[in-house]
Amino acid sequence: MIRLVVVDEEPLVRMGLRMLVEDEPDIALVGTAADGGLGLAVVREQRPDVVLMDIRMPVLDGIELLRRVVADPELAGTQVVMLTSFDLDEYVFDALRAGASGFLLKSAEPVEMLQAVRVVRAGQALLSPAVTRRVIARFAGPAFSRGGPKPRLSVLTEREREVVGWVAAGLSNDQIAERLVLSPATVRTHLSRAMSKLHARDRAQLVVFAYQGGLAVPD
């Protein structure tokens, strides 16, 4: 059972997500909150598997709430997906860089919402990869110029760099395996090693590191 918490200031969003998951046998909504302050308390109390969290909220905004969740060792197993009304939100890159597992548009179809929760819990792929790629491509340069060392992609092998490049292009493990004529298990091994070498929390941060490090992303 996937334990889900929703943090969003819009009552209709919270109500809609509650109605959406109530008939799903593998997802349980264990808490909701209308602002970031209450959201942090609920997340710490419930320790959910996945949090759907608005970027813009009162009391404590989504980015700061995300940072606190990621920094809490008691919440190491919690994956955070940011909700946004805009497909090019200026805060999305900061969210991914801070440790979000991905982001999802509030206009997404119900089936996409449910799939997003399942996918991020399984750690299989980024959410909305095509949109994520546009956002990172737009903001990686300006955001990175504000400071911080570039990831040392030189520690990766040639094959690991190739696999990471395809991840940044939005491909799933199975798609990468097909493209490179490898087994999915081999792709997972390369990704695991790349994430370990770069100290990436998840695939979302791996994509950020790819862009920050200047890795050529395949078309």
C-alpha cells in the first residue's frame, strides 16, 4: 500500500485527490494540509511514501518544505512530487535541485495523477519527462550561475554517461535498454552506479546533474 499525503492550499485540489484515490486498492491518502507549516507536521507524523506538494503555499512555501523533508533522516523513504499550475514555473528547477522526485501539472488527467504516484514510489522514471527536460534546459544555466560546484561527471564511465544522458532525455529504463541493446537489469546497474558516484538522491537529481555538468543529452 502506497501511503500518500497531499499538501495544497486549494480545497478543490485536496478534495479532488481524495476522491481520486479512495477507490484505488494500492493507494491510501493518510493526510492533507492547506499550507506548508501544517504540511510539515503531517508529513513528519505520517511518514508517507509519497507527498504531492504545491510549490506556492502560505506559511511555508513548497521549496522550503521540500528542503526540510529531504534533510530529515526520518523521512529518507519519502518521495516528493511538486504540483504546479504552470508548465514553465520558475521554481520548478529549484524544486528538482532541492531533491524533488519530479513534478506534475495540476491539469493532468486523473489517470496521470495515479500513475505519477505509482511511478515515483517505484523510482522508475521522472514525471512528465518532456516538460521536465524543457524546464531544466531553460533554468539550468541561470540557476547554476548563482553558485555551487559542477557535478564531476568525469567519474562516470562512458557507458554510465550514455545511460545518464538518455535518462535526462526522459527515457525509461526499458526504453534505454532497447535503445542501447542492453538488458533492463544492466541499465539499472549503470544507473545505480552513476547515482552512487554523483551522490544523486534519485533520477530527478541525476537529470539536474546531467544538465549542470554539461552532459550532451541525446535528441
